[in-house]
Amino acid sequence: MAGSSNELFGFKSSATAAPTNLPYHNLRRQRAAQERLGLKSLRMRVIHYLVDRGNEGRVELDQPIIRWATELGASHEALYRTLAEMEREGVLQRQGQTLTLLQRQSDSHI
């Protein structure tokens, strides 16, 4: 696999750098959350979250899906549908509370 999830989707991750300055780190997370809510599709908000908060596109959710849906500005039903669609397409892998963004060379519509 060439490149990281960050490079593949064009997002910068806040999880890769160690938070040496906690107020700055918190501000960065708040800005990323606002940027995420500005994305039009729930699919893109999910991808942004996984790239921004994850390590190489892998996130261990520390909250229920219902709360995560609220954070993403969506209903939990819409989030479940989006995750299932992404899983069917091979873009996402779910194992319990762990979500992994998979890289696919043939995807151009993500």
C-alpha cells in the first residue's frame, strides 16, 4: 500500500503529533470538529474523523455510536447506514468499537 490514509484523502491528522501543549491540542481538536461539520456528506465527515482522530485511519471509539452520530451532526440511523455502505464497498472495516479506513486504489468518488 502506497501512502497513508491521510495522504489518500487529503486530510491532516491531529493524532500523529504528541500534544506537547494541551491548550493548543484542544483548540486543534475543536477546529477539526468545526471543519468536519462543514463537510456536506456524512461519508466525508466519517472519513475526516477517522483520518483526523485515528492512527493511520484506525480509531477505537470511546463513545456509543449514538453519541458519535450527534458529534458528526447526523442521526444514528444515518450513521449506521453510512457505515454499512462504506463496509459493503470495502472502504471501512468495523470490528466492535474499532473502525479502520481501508485504502482502495480504484476509488475516485470518496
